[in-house]
Amino acid sequence: FISALKTVKEKNAEVTPLYTNYAAGWTLSNWDFVRSGAAGNPDFTNEMTTDTAPFDSGKTMNTIYNTLYEVSKQKLIEADPTTSDWEQSKVDMANGKIGVMVLGSWAVPQVKEAVAENAEDIAFQPFPMTAPDGKQYLPIGGDYNYGINVHSKHKEAARKLLDWLVNESDYAEDNGGLSAKVGADYPESLQAAQEAGVELLEENPAPAGKESLFSAINDQAELGIGTTDAEKQRIIDAAVGNSNETFDAIMKDFNTRWADAMKTVGE
């Protein structure tokens, strides 16, 4: 993957191989959301709650963050990430000035809207990491859940609306998602991944009684996995020389904070 980004830069120095959207902040959380697919493990998040060193070298979280560190260190990102522009990045990607952005599939139609032509050039690629079983996975999760209020006086009309949304509307594809309808075709932006044999992976729910354990540890450790951007910005800052930290030192700090939070939450 990094070799491909280097090729992009070599072929056209005016193209940013990977745009981090550092300044927007929230966009960096997408690096966390790939974890279960990168690990090929639907219980990955649940298992993190019993791992006192999930950021060790060779483990999934370390590899994900090291990818972010390396693309930044090797100057394969925007020249000054602290001044990145989210809205402009979609326009630039649509016009071929950006190669890759780490986002959810929901972003595909937003980028396509800014394309005057060749919208088919914008597609979704699973995180470039092979799971231990040799396969590549695409983590999926529900967007919004549909339901009918038990107290509704118009249940029949509500059901008709739901049936239309699921079976007839273009809501899923228009928003870059998979249809809730069993057997439905993949949206155009995900068909290349399907043809490449990428498998879908949905995380398992937490065991009964531990539904909030991961979030409790994550909040206590203040690592912001999937919620905030500061620690991902910290990794980029270290990589581009805006701080004197090393990647290994950051991962060691993450492990310490995670282990301490596990102990505190468990008390």
C-alpha cells in the first residue's frame, strides 16, 4: 500500500497520495473503525478489554497506527496537515488531486457529487491489511435502525414506509451503504471489493453485562479510539517532526494507559 502511494507521488508530484484531514479531527477516527476487519476477528473489540498490551508491535492496533505514522513520515500526506480542509478535500479528490482518504463508504457519494465527469473513478477500498487467516475483510455496521413504535396508531402505514425504504428506495446506495435487503446487489463503489473476494465482517456484540466495558476503558484511558482525534494527531505530529516523540514511545504510552484503565474500571 505504501509502495503504491509512493508511485502516485512519483508519477505526479502535485497529487497528495493520502490526505489525512488532520485539521478536521473527527475524520481520523476512521483509522480506528477498521480494526475488526484488519484483524479478521468479529470479537476484536471485545477482546481488547482483556488485553493489557493491545498496542504491542505485531498486533492489529499497532499496525494500523504504524501505517498512519509511516505514510506521514514518508511525506505521502498533505504538506501541512494542520491546515487541511475537509470540504475542499472532497473536491480535490473528485478532481484527481488526492489519491486516498481513510473514510467510511458514506463518503463515496459525497465525493462523487463534486465530480464533473468520471465519477466511476471514485470507489471504496478495504483497509490494506491482510488478516491472520490470509483473507481481507471489510467491517460493516448498521447506519440507522428502523422500527415501529408499539404505541403507534398507524402501524400499517409505518410498515409500508419501512418496506418501501428497504425494498424500493435508493437510500442505501445514495448514502454509500449496503442494502438491508437480503440478496441485494452491492453498490457500485463496493463491487470491486466484492469481485476481489473481500469478505464482510460484522462485529459481535459485547457479552451480557459487559456492554459498556470497552467504552469505559477507552474513556478512562483517554485514547479516544473511534471517538476523538487527539492521539491520532499526536502520531502524525511525531511522524512529520512537529514533536520529538517516537512511534514506539507513543505505543508504549498507549499500552500503559490502557492497562491502567483496565485496572481502574475493574476495581
